[in-house]
Amino acid sequence: MKENKRSIPFTIKLLLAMAAFVGMFGAAMVFGAADISIKEVWSAVAANGADDQSLIIREIRLPREIAAILVGAALAVSGAVMQGMTKNPLADPGLLGLTAGANAALALAVAFFPSANYLGITIACFIGAAVGAMLVFGIGSLKKGGFAPFRIVLAGAAVSALLYAIADGVGIYFKVSKEVSMWTAGGLIGVTWKQLQIISPFIIIGIVAALYLSRQVTVLSLSEEVAVGLGQKTMFIKSMLFIIVILLAGASVALVGNMAFIGLIIPHLVRAVVGTDYRFILPMSVVLGGTLMLLADTLGRTINAPYETPIAAIVAMMGLPFFLIIVRKGGKMLL
Amino acid sequence: MIQSAIVKKQRLTLCILSALVAATIIIGMGMGYSSLSFDRLIPTILGEGTFKEEFVLFSVRLPRIIITLLAGMALSLSGAILQGVTRNDLADPGVIGINSGAGVAITVFFLYFDFSAGEFAFLLPVVGFIGALATACIIYLFTYNKETGLQPTALVLIGIGCAMALSGLMIVLISSADRIKVDFIAKWMAGNIWGTDWPFIMAILPWLVILIPFSLYKANRLNILGLSEPVAIGVGLAIEKERIQLLLAAVSLAASAVSVTGGISFIGLMAPHIAKAIVGPRNQLFMPVAILLGGWLLLFADTLGRHLIQPDGLPAGIMVALIGAPYFVYLLLKK
């Protein structure tokens, strides 16, 4: 088995994934409510055409697809890191309360600081994601010996329900639900270059840091004793990884709102292709996460054009089969 | 034999709960946005109120109070049965996706079928039931394992996954619909009790009148099912048959309640638990307590939510989640 997987070098696999990614990016740029040919896409990006088509591409589609890539990569990496850190195959920022926490913080920020700018809201999302994660894992660690993965998922479901209720309640109470839902349900609609400028540094820093620490994630994913034995400062590494996960998940919520399952699907797919070493899993997750989000976004724009189908919904439906398979396959491991 | 002390305790609890329900009903009748004060209540009931007072009481407040009470009872009983059948203390029709299943069916029905206003009230529980049943079948099929039988923990996990995917599907459906209908469904999802008219009461009542006695009649078999499979087979119980009958009852109870009240979780979790904590785990004892308690909890949450924000009120679903999620976490920690 192992031999077989190793027979194709990782670089080739990564290149193949990159090719798929580029192809998907091209498709995402071409398909949409307005018909635009590949040639026009090229001329819009390369030359500085000033006609309508070029404007659509440059001001609407390009930022949007870049946002899709960033969010997909961020969620996939944060999911992979969480799974490695907690040795929990079901870890995902959407399932474990991070997105719900960011959501609640966003509602509170909109309600109490109506004048907050984009950066302020983003920071609120980080804080919220941290609080959500700490609630779930805090509940998990209060118990002696920690929780079985399945209990963490339950705790995540409960905490998420609570945080969503808070977000809804705040939205209704302060009459800001419209503004809040513009953030959370908006998906990728109306992403601008300005938003990207603010958010992308966080995501890029987070991903680079995660890639830098990928060796440590592999060691941690073996077992804590091994990690300590190999001279790892476990506490330090864990806190660093925790911060990375929160950066990535919080930034994604600020950019596109709630999105579950991406962080669950991608790492599992990737593991089937490249094995269990996070030095391979993380870069591959970046590429495939971006590709999957592009696919989901293109679907969302074309299924019911010219209306948009929210991308979160499409991802949730694509994610369920994976979730079922993981639960069914890993039944024993989980309980 | 059941000790008489426990029976006495149960009777006492039932009395106290009935008093609580009555008190909450009176408070609910006397408070609200429109003017109908407490001192005018009795004259209005006796038919001496003005037209406006009668309208407020009989067409606005009373139907809502009754529907809330009935829905709470149905949800609570449904949760109690689910917990017994799956031998999992954390089962709840909302948490494991049955509510979302009913929701999707109702959304489809609402968006794509023509109906007259009169038929609507009676068709809704049926449609909800079909959706809920389909979801329950999917969950059951995925959880059932030929060698090990029904896996209670896997059932909850798969249910959570289904709930997420189904709410995704619902968003897809909504995004392709027109605005007015969307508004209705968005409110429905937040658990806003909307079916506040007499026809809806008539639509939900028959389900309860049949299914409450049925469940109480089955209480003893539920006791045996809760022990363990070998024991249940040993005493001569047709496990599969009983299980399916009880699950059907639970699904139809949840569906009938949810179809008029919208997505309300946690009632089916909290009420049976509190009831068990008071009178012990015997189904025939705690079920009546749970039914009353569930009705009271939902009524209380709705009354509170209605008066917290005037005039629209906070959806009962949000209120219940705010109360219920911490309780869920507490349960997780205690076990």
C-alpha cells in the first residue's frame, strides 16, 4: 500500500493539483451571469482593456475568485491543523464553534460599534473565533482525560447553537440583523479589492506560518509523548497552532461568513492522496482547498443564474457525504 | 412494583407543573403589545369585553398560547422517546436533524405548490411528517450496522451532519425564491411561532391526542428497550418492530410541532432530562412530567421572548437555544 502511494513523487502530485487549480480558476473566470470568453479574460487581465467585459473581470470576478481561493485554502489548512493537533478526524472550524463564535462577535460588533470599519470587524471575528474554540475545547478539557472526538463534536454543536442564537438575538434586539446577515450570508458576493487588501495578509501569514510548522504538526499528530521526547516545546507549538487556526477561521468568516465542512473534506481527501505527513498534507490542502471553493463558487453562480446560490449551502451539501463516510469508516476510532 | 413514595412525588410534581402552566397562561394572556390588562381578563372571558378586547384575547393571544403549549409537549415527548430508543441521553429531534428534514419538506411545499389557505394548516403537518420521516430513515439506514445493531452515538453524529446539510439545502431553495416567501421561511427557521390561529391548533391536536396515549401505553416496552439488546430479546420483545413504531411516533410528534412553530431545538432534550432528574428514569412516570414540563418551557420561553422586545418579540427558538445550549453543555460535562 505505502509503496504504491510513494511511487508517484509528491512534487508531481502537487503539480497535478496545481494544474487542476489553474483549470478551475480559468473556468471560474469564464462562467457566470455575463458571458465572457477566455480571450476576453486574458485581455482583461494582461492588457488594460477598458470595455465592460474587462471591468466585470477586473472589479467583480477577479477579487471574488481570489477571495474564494484564500478562504478555501484558509479553511482547509485550519481544518488540517486542527485535526492534527487534536487527533480528531472530525475537527473543522465550522463544527467546533469557531465560525459560530466569529459570527456572534460580528453581530455584537455591528450592534455596539456601528462605526467600526472593516479591520475592526475582522478583529472582532478573531476574538469571537477564539472564544468559540476556547468554549468548546475548554468544555472538552474540563473533563478528566479529555473527550472522545464525538463528544467534542456534540459540545461544538451545542456551543454553536448557543452562539448562533446570541447572534440572531443581538441582531433582532438591536435591529441590525440585516447588516449582520449581509456579512454572514453574503458569501462571496461583492468582495472588493479593498476588503481583500485588509484580510489577505492575515490569511497569507497564517498559511505560511502553518506550512513552516508543518513538521511540528506531524510530530504532534503522532502523540504528545513522542513530541516531548523529540524535544518539542509542546505548549508553545500548540499555542502557536491555535493562534494560526483562529487567524485563518476568523479571517474567513470576516470575508465570506459561515462555511462548514471545507476544513473537514479537504484534509481527508488530501490524506488519501499523500499519506499522513503534514509536510505534504498542508501544501496540498492549500491548493485543493482553493480549487474546491472555486468550484463551489462557480456552481453557486451558474446553477440559478443570474441569481446566486449561497456558497455555504453548496459546500454544506457537498460535505455531507464525506461526513457520513468519515463517521461510518472511523466509527470505532471515534467512540 | 413502583414504590408509592415515587408515585407520590410524581403526582406532586404534576400538580406543581400544572399550576405553573396555568400561571404562565394567565400571565401570557394579560401581557402584550395590545391593550388588554389583567383586570379586564375575566370580564372579557365572560363575554363582557369590548370587541377589541375579545379580538385580542381570542384571536391573538389564546391561540398562540395553546399552540406553544401543545408544540412544547410534542417536542418533549418526541425527545423522550428518541432518548429511550437510541439509549442516548443527547438525542433531540432538533439536534439530530429531524426538524431540518421537516423544514426542507415544508420549504419545498411552500415554494412550489399551490394551496388554499384552509388546506394549508392541515397539509403542513403531513408534509412536515413526510420530510421528517425521510430524514429519519436516512439517519437510521446509515447508523444501522448488521453486526452491532443500532449505534446510538453514531446516530447522533450522523444526525448532526444531516442537520447541517439540510439547512444548507434549505438555503439553496430559499435563494431561488421570491422575497416574501423567503421572509416567511427565514422566520420559520429561527423558530418564530407563526401558526397562531385556530385551524393550526386543530391541525396539531389530533396528532397529540393519538400519540400521547400511545407513547404512555408503550412506556414499559421503552423501559425494556433502554436496558440492552440481549435483555430486551430475552424478555421476548420484538425489538425491531417496537423500535420502528416508537421512532415513527417520535418523528410524527416532532414533525407536527415543528410544522407550526418552526425550528425549535433543545426542548426535547431539556424537558425529559429535568423530568428524569425529578422522578427517576421509569418511562411511565417521567413521561407525563416531561410532557407538561416541555409545554411549560416553550410557553415560558415564548412569553419571555415576546415581552423582551416589543412589538415583534424574539423568536421562541432563539430563547430556547439560549436556555437550552448551556444545559446541553452541562449534560455533556456531567456524563
